[in-house]
Amino acid sequence: MGILADFTLSMLGLAVAITVFAGVVKGVVGFGLPLIMISGLATFLPAEVALAALILPTASTNIRQALRQGARPAWEVVRKYHIYLLALFVTLVFSAQLVLFMPQRLLFILIGVPVVLFCLMQLRGWVPTLRPENRVRDESVIASISGLVGGISGVWGPPLVAYLTATNTPKTEQMLAQGVVYGFGAMVLVGAHMQSGVFNAHTAPLSAAMLIPAFLGMALGYRLHDRMPQKTFKRATLIVLTVAGLNLIRRGLMG
């Protein structure tokens, strides 16, 4: 049972509800599951336990998203974004080892500030423009930032979403690219945090217990994504993520 043995029924119910909601958002816009999970779970769990809880749901739902269109399109995305994947791998493995040495309050701030800035930028309609001739440089820099933050927090979505938006990537490719990149990063994260000690025999049962809620939420999110305007749901998601980021900053500043 691991850490689940210490959970009350209300704690488990809250964790399930947070994970289902995170799965819905993931199904609608393609990202947000780890951010919502760590923001919600960290309100009543230590940061490293919240991080461990999201590892298996993040990896599994991203693999599902990457393969939704089939294996062939997923492989094409791997080929197209191989620079991004390589830079993400290197920085993710490195930064994951810093989790246990970083003060928890600083961790919350490091997650919250970039997320709030990203969301506010998107809500105000500002979209950066990147030139195709600088693709290798841009992908390397953005992926490195994503990996550094992701290894510490389990959240590496916002930089990728900003990059895909800035390069005017079509909606279908955006969803597929997010699934491939996040899935790759999540598998690396599992290994990295087995090494760091965050994901272990004590915390793994909690992460495994969140798999079914995550997939149920994602299935509902896909139905909403397919039937309703994407723009409306993306805006709503950005608002939710802004609130989640502000909550992390609050916890970092107030302890």
C-alpha cells in the first residue's frame, strides 16, 4: 500500500477528483495534467510526494495521446522534433537530481512564476514569432528550459506550447507533438526520479492509484475536445492554470 496506508478517505477522494479534472483538461487541450496535479496535490501533500504521484499518470496519458492518431504519425513527429527531444532528455535527467536538495518553497515559486507569466501572455493574445532558419537554436534553448523546470517539478508543458504556438503549428500536429514530447519526457522522468529517490516503493502505489482517474478524465476531455470549440476550452484552461500557478507562488512566499 505504501503511502496510501496513511491516506484518509477524504484525502484519497480529493486526490482522485484533482486527477480526474487534470485528465479532462489534458484531453481537451493536450497539456496541463502534471501542473494541475502538482498544484492540487501539493495543497495537502509534501511537494516530493505530489511530484511522485503524477509520474505514472503523466507518462501513461502522454503515450495515449501520442498514439491517438497511430504509430506512423507519432514517428514522424519524433523525426521532426528530434533536437527538442535530445535537449529535453539531457536537461531533464540533470535537473531531476536537484529535487531533494532544493527548498520546497523555492520549488513552488520556480514552478508558479513561469506558468503564470506564460498563461497571462497567452490570455492577452501576445504570440512570439520564431524564424524557421533559427529552428535548431530555438528548439535547443526552449527544450533546455523545459527540461530544467520539468525535472524539478514534473511540469514541462508551457515552454513547448509557447514554441508550437509561435511556429504556427496546426492544431492536430500540436496535440500529437505534445503527446510525443511529453510522453518521451515522462518516461525519462520515471527513470530519473527512481534514481533521485522521489519515485520509490513507498510513493509508487499512490501514482499507480491515480492512473484510472487520469484516464477517465482524459476520455471525457477527448469527447469535449472533439465536439466543442477548442478556442473556448483553451482559454478556460489557461485561466485555471493561472490560478494554479498563483496558488503555488502563494505557497512559496507564505510557506
